[in-house]
Amino acid sequence: MHINPHLFMLARPPYLIVWDYNNHTQYELNLDYSTRLAQLIEEPEQFNSSNTIDCDFLAANILTLSKQNTVEWGWDELSKIFHIGTKNIPSEQTPNDVHEWSKQYLDHCNEVLAAPAPTAMRALRPTGDLIVLPSPSSSPASSLVRSLFSRKTCRSFNDDPVSLNDISTLLYLSLGHLKERESDSDNAIPEGLGARRSSPSGGGLNACEGFIYVRNVSALKPGLYCYHSDQHALSLVNPLPDEPLGQLLCGQHFINNLPFGLFITSRFDALWWKYEHSRAYRMAYVEAGHISQTFQLIATALGLNTWLTGALADDRVEALLGLQDSAEQPLFFVGCGQGDGQALCDELNALINRQEAR
């Protein structure tokens, strides 16, 4: 008999709260159950199939019949609990199509809007000494300013392909090791860490990498590809799955005809190689955010619409990218293509219009 390695315990009188953060279940243990669990943690071989408490533990997966494999984690348990505990978030019902997604999303928004919004903290601060700033200038970098003004989240794409040239530009300028910056180094940079990207990276490690989802790109076979940022090249990892893209992104089926997307991953092993404390885990998401924004601005400058999400069916995505039980993990997805620029898909707009017409 073995203790589930994914248990986290909190003292919340009068109970001990036991949370299985891998399976998203939690239990309140009274004194008898807490005492028995402590005994089994010390000596798992004490398990007794005639003991009701022991059988309850086994049924709840607090005890397991076989030893469970766990990913070797370089940081402390806090970052591991957060990462695993926020993966594969259970849903009462994952939408099967865009109509189900639209209804669930609108119901959720209506439920949220039924409660008063939190008061902005800045509204509570004194404003008597406000210093009004001059109008911003767009002249120093007019093309960047135009991209910043134009970028918006689009949820309505058509089937037009994205060109391979645009893909090359997007990947090189967001994730590639820029040859134009090869001379931008000094003696303090260790050998092997001199590569420079357009976005900042914690410790200069370039811990984020990219895998691309290709459904409709000219001169490129549909599939999932790994981007080799040091060589500016692609390698095929897997063909496209039978299920639509929305199924990999927690039922967001309005995105099923997206021609191209980028899964941003992070090499945790690279981060904890340099930073042996879990605060560095925050930097993985910060770096992914930098890359996502850079990708969107480049896509906007190329005349493409963009969409992004952090809602991933983690286990399925990891399997498709070949990252099961790996220290490299997918964190975010950003896609682009031709569309009408609408923030809401047609199905959700139609549902809203029907509700307003009542």
C-alpha cells in the first residue's frame, strides 16, 4: 500500500483538509481519520482491509495500491502544487460544439454580472494633485504604434490560408535567435547563453519554446511541429488529431477553423538549473506573456487577426506535443489568421441578440 504522492494538507479546525491536487478532490478528516492517516503515513504496511477508515482512504485515492510515478521537480513543493493543481481543471461539461460553448459562456457572464463589480483601488485614492500628462506621440515608432492601436482579440476566422513566409516572420521575430543581435553580448555572458530574442527572458535562459499548430498554411503539411529557434527550422511532431482544435482548448469551438497557432512552452529544467527557488516559476509565465504579445504585434503588422488563451486540455496537448512526463510544459496558446476582427463569434452574437429581443 502507498500514500498518494499528490496530497496537500491544511489545518482548518475542526478538520484536517486533504487535497489531492492531481485529481482536484479534497476531503475533510475528523480526528479519527486524521489520526489514522498519520499512522499510515508512518507505516503504510499497517493497512487493514477490514478497517473502514482504511477502505475509505483507498476509495478516495488517498491510499493507492501501486506506487505512482511523479515528474521530477527541481523546485520546492509549492510551485509543483500550483502547476499540477491548475492543470486539467475539471468542468461539469466540456462544450461539444460552438453553440454549447456560446450558451455556457453567456450563462457564466450573466452570472458574474449579477454581482457588483469590485471597486477600483485607484478610485479610492485622492485625485487633487493629479498631474495631467501631455498627449502621447506616435512619431518615434509609427509602425509599432499602429500595431498597438490595431491589435485586438478576434474570435471569428475564415478558412483563408496563412503564407509560409508570414509563419517564418512570426516565428523568427517572436522566438528565433536573432542573427542581427549576435554581436550584442559581453564577457559576462556564459558560453552557450549568448542567443538573443526580441523579448526579454529571465536570466537570459530563453526557457520558452514553441510548437505550432498547422491546419491551413501554404506549402506546409497540416500537423503539429516543433520550432527549433536556434536553426529557424521546423520538425514534424505529430499529424493533426481527429478532434477539432476547440477540443484541445477546453471546448472553445469557435476557433476550430483557425489556420495557424503557437503553443508556448517553458523548459522548467532550464529555469531551475539557474534559479533553485520556486519564485523563478513566476518567470516562466512572465516570459510566455512577453512572447505572446510580441507574436500578436507582429501578426497585426502582417495584417492578421489574433486570438489567445490559457485554457488548455493539458494532458491531451502534452501528448500531442510529445511532452508527457517532461520538464517542458505547455503554458499558453496564441493563434492568427484572416478574420472579420469581431471579438465575439457569430453564434454568441446570435444568442445575445435573441436574449435581448425577449
